[in-house]
Amino acid sequence: MRNKRQANNDRDLTRVIKVSSALGLGLMAAFLYSIKQVTPEFQYRISVGTGVSFAAATALSWAFWRLVFGKPNSSENGFSKLRKRWFIILSVFLTVATLAPFVYALKGVANEKMVEIAEGTALAVLALGGVGFLLWKAARFLENDSKRADDSADADAGPKEK
């Protein structure tokens, strides 16, 4: 009973991660595609390309997380060579596709402002990296706590009879 509930919780969490990440990346891609001018005033235009970029980013993000989490009920712990290759290709492509619109949007910015933008970007990356590190540590703590709770529950139940 407990294992089935844990499997359902894991499946639900995986689904939330896939959907929220895909929608978030899709919305970001659509927004960045729509930006036409940043300085001296902000301008954007919604077009067919906006929808295409949303759909493409959503599909690529979904494919990425399918690679990471594998198929449901898969007992495979490691990545196969083909899966690793696709994982690396999608990781690089998603990174470039995320950074390229930011760089493109800065094409009309004066050199004096570029230093300020670079400093702000570096601070944002450091802050997000710190938050990511803290979330990773919290996830490891919760995982270890869950394992300790399962081990103590198994020890309290005693040996099972066949």
C-alpha cells in the first residue's frame, strides 16, 4: 500500500515538473520571440511565429523531461548511450535557444548600458544558482528523511512471514 502511494506521488510530481516546465519554457519562448525592440521603448508583436515558438519550446521541454525521467514504470536506473546522446543534444539546444533571444534583444543597447546589463545578469545567475543549490540540499534532506522513516517503519514491523 505504502509503495503504491509513493509511486503515485512520484508520478504526480513528475507530471507537475513536466507540465510546468514545458509551459514555462513555451511562454518564455513566445514572449522572447514577440519582442521586437527594447530601447528606446519596449515593443512587441504577437504573430504566428509566437505560437510556433511556444509550441516548439513546449514540445522540446516535454521531450527533455521524458528523457530525464524515462518511461513510466521503467526499472532502468542508468541512461543508455543513445539516451545520453539525446540528453546532451537537447540540453545544449535548449540552452542555446534560451540564451539566443536574450542576446538578440540586446542588439540596440548602447555599450555603456551593456556593462550594467552584464552585472545584473551575473547577479541574477548567482542568485538563481544559490536558490537552486538550496532546493537541491532540501530535496536531498527530505529524501534521506523519507528513507529513514521507511527503514524505521520496516524495523518496527518486524520480520515478515511467508
